[in-house]
Amino acid sequence: MTAAPDAKPTSPLRTLLPTIIPSIVVGVASALSLMGLTWIADRLEDLLWTTIPGDLGLDGSSPLWIVLILTLTGFAVGLIITFVPGHAGPDPATPNRPSRRSSCPASP
């Protein structure tokens, strides 16, 4: 079947015009959320590496402070992996082993 001779092809402008406003909204929302996240990260960085160590009488670049922050970060990650649903995804070290929540019976 062929198209009717009086049918005009639609221009790309007519096809794309309805998507302009949603695209602008998504772009502005993404930019604003990234700016907000950057602001929060800057405040957290200042708090963790300047304010709190200064209040404790330490320098933010002292080895004691660095080890303490890294230890607390590892502890927080461990808590998240343990208690948040999903448990950080499948374990890549045991690809053939069924997960703990599997309904398969344990092998002898």
C-alpha cells in the first residue's frame, strides 16, 4: 500500500515541539538538584574536615582524624549493607551459590 497523494509528511518541528517544555523542566530540575547536592557536599566537607576537628583540638589533615573518619565511614557502609533491603546486590565472589533468601534447599 502506498500513502495517499494528498498526505503531507509532518515536519520535525511539529514532531519535537510538544517535547520542548518537558525537556526544559527536566533540565532545570536536574541542574537545581545538582546545585543543591553540591551545596550540601560543601557544607558536609567543611563540617567533617574543619569544624569538628577544630572543636576537638585536631587538625583536619592529622592521621588520627583521617583514620577515624575512614573507620566511621566503613562502619556506616557496613550498617547500610546489613540493614537496607537488597544487601548491596548479589555477591560476585559466590556466583553459583544461592542467596540466603532463596527457596532452594541447602545442598548436603
